[in-house]
Amino acid sequence: EGEVYVTVESPRGEFGVYVVSDGGPKPWRVKFRAPSFVATPVAATLMRDALVADMIAIVGSLDTVMGEVDR
């Protein structure tokens, strides 16, 4: 029984896993913290005073993986 949060450094940032166990053979709860999901809200801040033509370069520089964002 217990809980643990473990992080590893991935190519896009810190990747975290949170596991809670009730003592059974399977975890009670598992949550993943993907680096692309955490970096996505930064796009709004970066585009605040930018030109429309610069938006593609800004979003591309974040190097997000949308499969990680959709959790």
C-alpha cells in the first residue's frame, strides 16, 4: 500500500508517473505527466504580441507531440 511519483528525463522534458496502490495486485490509480502536455499552455504566452506569420514557427519550436497532449 502506498503511493509513489517517479520522474525521468525524456527528450522533450521531464516525464512523470504517479502510482497509487491499495495493496492489491493491480494499481488503484496511475497518472502520467507528459512534457508536451505541460508545455502546451506556454504557446498562448509566447504568441501574445507576435505576428500571425510567426505563429507557425512558435508552435513548431515547442516540439509538441499531440499524442502526449491528449490524455
